[in-house]
Amino acid sequence: MYFNSKRFLLNFDSRGSLKFKVIKIVRDQIALILLLIMIIAGSQLSDVFLSSKNLLNIVWAVSVLGIVALGQCMLIIACRFDMSVAYSIGLCGVVMVVIQNAGVPWVTSVLVGVFVGLLVGALNGLICVGTNANPFLVTLGTGTLIYATSLSITRSKTVYTPFDDFTDIGRGKLFGVVHYSVLIFLFLAIMLELLLRYSKFGRSLFVIGLNEKVGKLSGFSVNRIVLGAFLICGFTVSIASFIVTSRNGSTVANVGLGLEFESIIAVVLGGTSLFGGSGGALRTVVGVLVLGVLNNLLILMNVQTEVQQIIKGAIFLLIVWLDISLRSKS
Amino acid sequence: MIVLKFFFRVILKKTPIFLFIFTIFFFSIVLGSSFFNQLTITNISRQISIDAPIAIGQAIVLISGGIDISVGAVMAMSAAIVIGTQSLGTVVSIFLALLFGVLVGCINGLLVTKGKIVPFIATLGTMSVVRGLVLVYTDQKAIMGTIPGFEFLGSGSVGFIPTPFIFAFLILMIFHNVLTKMRIGRNFFAVGGDLDNAFLAGIPIFRSRFIPYVISSSLASVSGILLASRLNSANPQIGIDTALASIAAAIIGGASLLGGRGSVFGAFLGVATLGTLSTGMNLLGITTYFQIGIKSLVFICVVVIDALIVRRAISFVKDSG
Amino acid sequence: MTDEKLLEMVNISKGFSGIQALDNANFELHRGQIHALMGANGAGKSTLIKILCGVYQPDSGIFKIDNKVISIKNPFEAQKNGIAYVPQEIAVQPYMTVAENIFLGKQPTRNFQIDFKEMSDKAQQVLDDLGIDVSVNKLGINLSIAEKQLITIAKVISAESKILIFDEATSALTLSDTDKLFRIIRRLKQKGLGIIYVTHRMEEIFQLCDWVTVFKDGKFISDSAIKDINLKQLIRNMIGREVATERRQGSTNDKRDPTLSKERLSIANLCVPGILQDITFSVKAGEVLGLAGLVGSGRTELLRAIFGDLPFSEGTIKIDGKAVKITNCTQAINEGIALVPEDRKAQGLILNFSLKKNISMTILDKLKRFGLINSKSEAVLANSTLEMLNIKFRTIEQTVSTLSGGNQQRVVLGKWLVTNPKILLVDEPTRGVDVSAKSDIHNVLLDLAKNDMAIIVVSSELGELLQVCEKVLVLNRGRIVAELLTKNTSTHEMMELATGESTTRE
């Protein structure tokens, strides 16, 4: 009665006042704005930056992260997280390569890998839905479990694919122009965007993220939807795993280290709120590109990778703080 | 067998001491005298003394309604600082390492209270930044200590008691006292248990939510210093799984992710249980990978059980008719 | 009872964005007096209390304690001025003992350490003083609701306390708990405290209190000694003169052959432990049934139970004569039930969504083409629904939070009407809605009834029930105590039944 400890009120009263309109636009398009700023900065800092080679390279480099971020985005819209992506990307690839080495044709192995990804998604989803435990911590736990599994299968060593043509997709280009990985990334992004905007499932993700109670009272099956989101994330991780394994021609258990954090950053940078209920797949693409450009800039400026991590962590906190201040009722 | 283990976890979770005794019992039976001897006990207690301060700090944060996953990173950085600044003298380097912990704690505290950022996210961010700092500072390599005598802290013994254990025990006693006998400690419980109620009772909310983060980071520093002393080196891989382990230990010890309950003695026992489990598994010859797997299973079970128990407790507590 | 004026509140006014919660209200409390504060929902009781407790500041008016003019800016100042408040929602630190809960934040210390013995002794003293029989070492989580309330009293009372406020203190208590509470309150009265007792329960007022003040629509209506007033007069003060309210003229089924109007919904022996007992009734197609009762009597819970949002331990639900199993909202919706909830902002609408999305939310399956939502159909649906319900809007893409209360309520109605329900449950259809929207909504409900929908309306505005419903069930503490025909009853009768003693005792 006295003290409303509910800190986050999504009652965003946009009564058309100019200030609110501006804030809304900034918040929604923050990723594009950032992207523009950085592209401009990049063009000033380096001659090579704006070359088509460099730009295409950026997109190629982030497509793996991008695909994972797409899956993460689905979950974040529904107010959940998957912190196991860093390790499940390793497991899917490991399984693929290991059974390839046992004689399974690589196409089949990819299907098996996808199945593993879905299995992980199901595991995460069922535990979170069944016990109502914090998804953050549950997936941190399952992630470590998955890591242990990959490590024991590979004995901490790198495993190599025996098939030469397996690397075609990860490294190759369609008609010699656009990388397959980029195409797959963009294709998934478009598919998921359509899912979010035009399917009942997609709509229900937003509903649950904004107000789960209303969702329940309106006949949405919250458990099934959350499980579905985890399955999608598992699926995207398996695709990402395929691409990175194919690209490298090999894989190792910790190939995805840091991916969970980066995927969340990309999603938040793209304008999806950590409170759920807003955002989108295309926005996540922009967020991923922002990260990609940032990485590129830092490399061009000869900043070490470790410093890059510090910068990314700081940016993450900044974005999250901005997200909160723009969303709480004044 | 697995069902039995699970069943036991459910019952015994509320009483960490039974869990601890059970674990010792289990390994003693399976391993016999190769387990229950002085060397093993000394080793276990040495390991516990490194992990205990962090678990105690985590328990305090959980009690106040928060969570701190940056503790592993802070531990690593403090270890790195204390080794890296050895040239300035042992006392100075220890001081700097502790200072770092306090600083990060303050940042975490501010992010959560003033910044209103959810504790998981806030400490995830600081963890990432600090990990980056560790990599930069150590140049991604292990760094070696050069001062003899520094080892005493981590590797020495007073009689048959390892030195770090004395530190851990002192910390345990101090914070047990704070949490049970001082107003400031009781206030941590209050803000974690029922925030509105605490506000109306006039309890200083900001302070009571801020200080636990400073405590947990500082204790993580202490652990880092002790570990660095024991290894006489520091490397970026330190503390990678410490955060989760400390949460598991604290929850086994009676803390809950929803706050308002917990005990540092319990957390200590939780660490002891997990440490015994580790050592037992080592002696059984279980591969590292399998051990990691078991530990993560323990973590998941602990979190799940907490959710299931807490769910029932909530409907009871908030029942006002 | 002495004649010392302890508290005097004069011409207090307080408004909130257009609503005048208090309008030149007065209130007077004497030492050693147990003073009841009564009024219907929205009468201004809780606003007055909040002003006393420092949560709100009055727009105008003064108040004095012990003849000194006071201004209270926050809850702590209220405490310092001797005002103690026992809230309706009792919260207690679950993992601390009774002693520590009583002294929360103020534990006695010695050498920087809490002196547990002293705290325990002092707590025991306080409890003995008040006549409370609870062990000081019990943990908060192990206390019964009544015990939690008692130790809250022990906690908020201090040496400086002069005024003690109870807010709907007995809503969760058994009869014996209530007796114990009353004994303690009388003891406090002997000590010279002034007690403000906010309640709806008439029999308690006559049992416990010396004096009663009635508020209505934010205005002071009357204050009188209990011995000088009776139940009928009190009710009259609370709801005003029985105006010749427009009644529902006839019912849909009047002109029909009685055997043809089928029973749409029939509930038998529905029980929700602690909330509803033995609820049995039925609603016919085309009938509008009202549920009257006080807050906490179980009206909202009954609707929630029918809709699958609240599990019930016993009872059967039959729709069109066939028994159905409803354990969640999806099942209820599939059976043709719809619920317009009490709190439209938190439970009825997604505030950040557009009008279009809010309306289509419930039937997305039917708007699909090739598996995807057809935006054109969605838009058509939204437009036609909004127009049918006479909702003023600019575009279907505007956020629903930009609409007025009345329009928002109609959007919620619309969202459910598109599912073509057989049974419509409405909880407070016109709360926070302006006058013209109110009659619009009423007309919509009556039209729906004409088209054979079975409707159940819960409302705290008894006049509204008379206007819209043909039959009203009165709920009192979880039981149906009466079934009335609106053409034969009055708001006074309904209120009497709602506030009177339950016919059965626990």
C-alpha cells in the first residue's frame, strides 16, 4: 500500500506528447542510429572500412552469432533467457563431426545435429516450464552439463570432419557472390520476423512478455508457448553450429564461449527490451550488425580482444540501464 | 539409485548438515580408508577454505534478495592483482586486490539499487567486464609469483590446520555474528523477506541492499588472494565455475533465490559437501568431465528444488485472506 | 469514553485527476472511543485513512491531534504523531520470530549486538499488556493469519500511540479469532486510545463500536452514537434515499414459453476452501443475473472459478445440461465462456498493444489464412467491433492505453464478444467509466441478452444491478444468502443482506 516495490511499470502512457514520441522513436530505432553512428565513425577512422569487401566480411563474420541471437530474441520477447547457447553450439557440432567420423554421410549428421539442438531446447523448456525455476539459472546449469558432455565426447580435443564437401556451405558463396552463411542468416531472420508478426505463436510471445496474466486469461497456453520458444532457440543454435563447424572444418567443445553474453547484447542493442514484449527478428539483425561493425572497428583500431570484451560489457550495462530508464514510469 | 539420490536431496536440502554427513558417509563406505585419512581431510579443508568465503558472501547477497554472478571473475582478478603487484610489497598487493573487490562490489550495489537493474543482468555485465580485465592484465597467460613466504597464506599450516582454513573460519564466525546478532545483518533478512514490510519498519533500504554486494565481492577477493597464495600464481581460468558453485552451496545451506532466508554456517556446510563430493569423485577416479557434469546436475537440482519449495512457501506467506 | 477530542479532521478535500475522493469531509475521534468508519466502495474511507497515515496530503482542510494543528508528510511522521495503522494485507517477516517482528528495525542492543533476551522479554511484556496469547519464539511463517494480525498490532503500537486504525480487520478471521481481536481492542480502549475501525460488517459495528461515521461519495454524511442508530438508518445513510431507480423492465424470457428457455449455465455445490461454500445456481439463455455482495464476499472468485482461473475443490459446472470440466481458461473459452475481469488495465488488456491486437487476441485462430494471421481480416474485425460498440478511436493501430476508461472497458468487451460466447461473465462493468459510456455498456449487455446470451454481472453499484439484471444473488462471506427478483427488491434490501450476519456460523 505505501511502498510500491514493483519497479517496472509497463504502463507507458503515450498520450501523444512530443517528448514521449521522441523517446519512443529513439528507443525503437536505437540500433539503426547506433549503426549509422558507427559506420560514419568507421569511415573516418579507416580507409578500408567502407570497402565492399570489408562490409561483406563483417556480415559473414557475425552470421553465426546472428543466428544464435535470433533464437535468443524469441525467448527474450517472452521474458526468458537461454544461457546454454554457448555450450549447445559446441555439442551439436561435436555430435555432427563425431558421427561423420563414424561413417554417417554429412547431410544426415546435420539432421542429427539439429535434433540434438531441439533436444537441448526441450530440456531447457521442460525444466523451466515444469518447475517455474528461474530460466537464467536453469540454463546456466544445463549449459555446464552440456559442456561436460561435449568435453567428454571430444576429450577436450578438436575433432575434424572427414568430408571435404562439408565445408562448402560454411565457407562457400552462392554464385560466388554472397556467402551461404549470410543467406541462411538472413533467411532465418525473415522467417522468424514473419513468425513474430503474422503468426498466432509469434503474437502470443509478445502477449506473454508484456503481461502473462492477461495471456492466461485470454486463453493462451503459456507453458506450450514458452516451450516452443526454447525449441526455436535450440533449433537456431543447431543451425549456427552447422555453419561454424562447416566453416572451420572442425569443432571443439568451447567453440561458443561468450556466445550467450554476446547474443543477449546483440538482441538488446537491436532494441528488444529485456523486460519482454517488444522487439523483433529484423531488429536483432541490426543489433548483430552493430556488434559486427563494433568488432570490426575495434580490430581496425588495433584494440586487443580482451579490451574488446571490457568495452562490450560496459556497453551492455549502458544499454540495459537505458532500457530501464526509458521504460519505468516517471 | 538415482531416484534415491534425488529423494534424499529433496528431504535433506533443508538440513545441510545431514547432506554433508551423508556425503562423507557415502564416500567412506565406497572408498574406505583411502578417503577417511588425514591427508584427504587436510586437502578437502584446504579447498573448502578457498571456496567458503565466496559462498558466505553469496549467501548474504541471496539473503538480501539479490544474486551475484561476478564473484568468480572478481576472484580471478584479485588473484591476478595480488601476484602482479608483488613488487610493491605483499601488504600493498593484498590491499590493492581487496580494494578491487570493494570497488566492484560498490558498482554492483549501485547498478542494482540506483540503476534498478535486475541483479542477474547487472552482475552478468560486471562479470564480463572484469573477465576482460583479467585477460588484459594477465595477457591471457598465467603469471607467476616471485615472493617466497607469500605461499604461507595459502599453503601453510598452523599445526595440522591449514592456514587458509583459519581465515575461512574467522570469516564464518564474523559474518555469522553479523547476520544473527547485529541489526545490520537482520536488516538483510528483512529486505529480502518482505521489502514493503521492511520499509514501513523504518529499515534503511538502500544500505541493506547495497552492502551485501560489497561483502560478496570483497570475500571473493579474499578467496582470490588465498588461491593465488596457494598456487603462487594466477591465471585467467580461475573461478570459471565458482559463481554457480557458490550459489549451489548457499542454497544447500538454506538460502533461497527469493531472499529472506539462509545461513552462513549452512553455506559453509554446503561448500564442505561440494568439496567432499569433488574430492571423493577424484579419488574414485571419475574423469574431470564427468565431475563437471555431476556438479552441474547438482546445481540444476538445487535451483529446481528451491523453485518448487519456494513456490509453496510463497502461497503460504503471502496469504492474508 | 471521555469527551476529550483526540482527532479532528475538518473540511478535508482530496482529488485525483478528476475524481474527488474526499469533498469537505469531517471526522472526529475521542479518547477511549471505538469509532466505526463506514461507506460503500469509493466513499472515501481509505483516502481519509491514507491522509491520516501520511501517504497522501490533503488538498485542503486541517486536522488536529489533541487540539494541535498537524501536518503529516510521510508514514514515519504519522507514527511519531501517535498514529498506528494495522493494514488489511498483513505481512510479517516469515523467517524471523515474533519477538523480532515486533521489534523489527528497533531491536534492543547491547554492545552493538542484539540483546535477544531483552527483546524476548520486552516482546512478552507487550503481548501480555495487550492480552495477546502467542509465543514470542514462533517463526513468522508458522503463524496463523489471526496471529499475524495480533502481532502486527503489537508491532505498530508504541508508548506514543494515541490512535489505532484497523482496516477491514476481520475479513480473514474466524469467529473465535474475531472475538479474541475484539477483546484486545476493548482493552486498548480502556487504556484511552482512540480506535478507528473501518469495516463493512454491520453486526461488528453494533457489537464492538461506540460511534459510527458514514461517508458517501467522498462526503461526510453522518456521525452518531451506536445506541442512537439502527441498521436501516445506517444503510440509508450509506446508499442514500432509495431513489426511484429505473428498474429493468421485464426480461428477455417474459414473452417466451418458459419451457423453451434453456438453462445455459448451472453450478452445483461449488466450493473453494476459505472463499466459497456450496454455491448453487443457474442462468438461463437470455437472462442477466447479478451478483451482489461486499468486497471479499466471493463474487470475483466465483467468476474466476467458472472461468477456470481459480481451482475449486468440489462442485460441478454444467453447460446446456452437459457437465463440463474446466481447469484452465482455455477450456472455459472453448466451452463458450468469456470473462471481462475486474481490473481491465492489469488483466483485461495489453496496454502496450494496439486496439486491433487487443481485440483479435482471443480468436487469432479464426483469422488465419495459410497458417498466418490475415491482417485484412484482423483490421476488418477490429473496425467492426469498435464501431459496433461505439468506441471513439482514431485508428485501430493506436495504443489502447490512450483511450479513456469507458472506451477501454468497451474494448475489453469487444475482445470477448468476438469469440461469440454463450455465457458472458462481467466483473464491475462500469468501474471508472463516465456516465454516457455507462449507459452504452448497459445497453450493450441488454442487447446481448436479447440475443440469447446468458450474462452474469458482478457490481458494487447496487443501482446498476437493478437496472441491468432481472435476478440478483446476494453473496455474504462466500455463501449465497438470497435470490431476489430485481423488480421486487431495493438497494437497501440487497445491502442489508450483503452486510448482515451470515445465517450459518462456522
